[in-house]
Amino acid sequence: MCRSSGSPPDHQSDHVSSDSVETTVYISTSGGRTIPAHAQILASASPVLEGIIDNLRKYQRLEEAITIPGVPCDAVEVFVNFLYTNRCNEVEMEKFGIHLLALAHVYMVPRLKTQCSKALIGRLTVENVVDVLQLARLCDAPDLYLKCMRLISNRFKPVEETEGWKFLQNNDPFLELEILKFIDESESRRKSTKKHLQAQTLYFQLSEAMDCLYHICTQGCTSVGPHDKEPIKNRAPCSKFTTCQGLQHSIQHFASCKKRVNGGCVRCKRMWQLFKLHSSICDQSPDTSCKVPLCRQFKTKGQQVNNKKEEARWELLVRKVEAAKAVSSVSLPKTKLEHQDYEQEEEPRSFREAMNCHVSVAC
């Protein structure tokens, strides 16, 4: 049996005068404890308690206790103290966090509700997450609800073994369905995000390849350069682009490959598409002499292909690469990544993958 308190808590706020706190009301707990409190302070902290007190005052029944059932006596006392002080220590939150969240929701005390949600988020475990989720749903605590859902989604296997989950399956199939739907949507978003990031990486690689190709064909590098300029053979490896060395080897291969004539060389097809992609984004007119091979020829002959679907795919590729080029020119400095195991005879693997994604587009 809980013991009764004899006088209201001595936690009057500085802005509350002695005249405004004269009326005393009593809060009765389910354990039999009676907690006296000042009516005006309770009313100012909770609109629900304000309505109850106004109703008691209207019918001159202020001597009747306000009953708060269903929670421990100590939790009710902590709740009343919070209405006076707007504070709740870690020990109290650890012990009564769930009860205080329910009281904050029922009696519309948003500041306490926020504090309880944050405290419960920090104490979520596989064992208690289902119970806390049910409470968050009942108490309309969206932040806490979302954190619970994410924890269940990320660790569904161990959660599935808990007593809370088994109870949920037997008693709340609608919430179970809601959780399974959230897990399915989360997995779909995860796959979609991963696919999008991979695509963006490829577009940035192709954008860098365009800059690198222009650099090689206009300025020259270690082994390949414009026809009117000799490459500097004793020069150190290019530090401007990660694909420079491999792209130079591809250009040399393209110039001397015998299979290219019959279209039987995959490496030459990649190089051919790079030249075409450059011509699609090159801002020089066909009348000017662009030093990148085949640029003028592609512009003169036009960019159309026989298959409209492939043509649409190619136009989309060009737009994506142009967008990546614009973004990289603003925010991404050109830095060369460390490749200690770099193979001199081939392009980097990621660059080959970028071109393979579009090798089916007709030239």
C-alpha cells in the first residue's frame, strides 16, 4: 500500500504568485496514494487537467480527488513533480519512462512526451522494441515509432524470437502486417538507393573519362598526344585523372587493332562509344577543328540510330553525363586515387564496367 502525502510539493515557479496557488486539489493513484497539488499549476501545465479542475470547480467538488489509475504511485508522483519543475532526472526516466510517456500523452504535456521519447529511443533493445513500438503507436510518438520500426527492420531475425513478437502475432495482426510492410518498403528503398548510387558513380566516371580524353587529345600526356605535339615520354604518370594511363593504352590499341574493322573487338567498341559520347557533349561547332578523333565526323553524320529505344537510351546517357560533369566542375576537385595494383595494359575495372553498361547502344 502506498503512503499518502500531506501537503503539495514545494516547487512553485517564480512567475506564479502565492495568490494563484491557494487552491489545493488531490490526485489519487491506483495504489491508494493521495498527492496534494496546486490547482493553478496543474491547470497551467496540462489542458486536460485544466478541464478536469474547471469541471470540479464548476460543481464545487474540488475536495474530490483526481484519479490517475493504471500506473505506479511513484510514477504519478514523478509526473506531478514534472508539472511543477519541467525536469525529470535520468534515474526517474530509466525507471518510469514508459509510464511517463503514457501520462504525457493522456494529459497532453508535450515537453515531457518529447523527453520520454528521446530517453526511450536511447534505451531500445531487441527485447523491448516490440513493447515500446506498441506504446509509441498508442501515444502518437512518431520519432519513437520510426526508431522502433527501423530497429525491427534491421534486426528482424532476433526480434522474431522474442516474447514480445510472439504476443504481437497472437493479439495484434494489424500491427504485425504494418511492420512487415515497413520492412518490405525499407528493403525496396535500400535496393533503389544502392542502384541509384551505382548509376551516379558510373556517370561521374564517364564524365571524368570525357575530361581525360580531351586532356590527352589537346595537351598530350605520357604516351599519347595530338598529332602536332610529341608526348613527353620521360614524364611522371599523370596525376590529373585516375583513368588517364588506361585510356592512353586504349587509344593506342584502337589505332592499331585489326579486329576493329570487322567490329569484333570489345575494347575498340568501348573506345568508339567514348569518341561518340565526346562528340555528343562537345560544345564546339562542326566547322571548328576539335582535336578529339572522330568528333567532327560524328557531328557531321548526325547522332541518330535506327532503333528509337536505343536512341532514347543514348540521349538519356548524354544528359546524365552532362549533369555529372556540371556537378563535378562545381564541387568535386579532380584527384587521382591510389591504385598500387594498377594494370598498365587495361583501363581501370570500374571504367570498363561503366562502358559495359552502355555497350549495347548502337554507334
